[in-house]
Amino acid sequence: MWVPCWMLLGYAAFALVAANLVQAALGKRRGWQALLFASLSCGALSLTCSLLEIEAYVREGDASALLDVVPALAKLSVWAVCLGVALNLLALYLHLHSERKGSA
């Protein structure tokens, strides 16, 4: 039940950070904070939905699903969080750099 939820939110998080990076590359200064917040929020909600999926397996006592899902999901989550944070930091840097350039 939760699989589409965490996948859709994960894709949304990366689409939002990609839109923010494009906006930074084009030098647009409006709304980048909202895109940054939305990207980080979608990433956090994606991880929350994946934890709810694991919780459902525990509640059902489905040990084979836990042994199958948890190791793969743990590796995927670590890489996704690292990539998401790095891309959001890059977007933040680009926007702050362009704002500093524009005010000077």
C-alpha cells in the first residue's frame, strides 16, 4: 500500500530540486525557498512512508518480506538522502551566490 506513496514522493523531491537547480542556473530569484522546502519535505515524507511500509510488515509478522525489503531499502534510503541533501545544498549555494552577485 505504501510503495507508490514513497516512490511518488521520492520522485517529486528530486523533480523539485531539479526545478530549483534550473531556476538557479537561469538566475531567477523568486520562489526558490519554497522549492527548497518542498523538496526537503517530500524527501522526509518519502522516508516516513517507507518506514510505515516496514511497520506494516512487522505488524503482519511477515519476516520474509522484512528480510527482503529492509536491506535494499536501507541502502536506497542512504543514497537518496545523500544525493537529495547534496543537490539541495548546491541549489542553496547557487541561489545565495547569485543574490550576493546581484546586490553587489
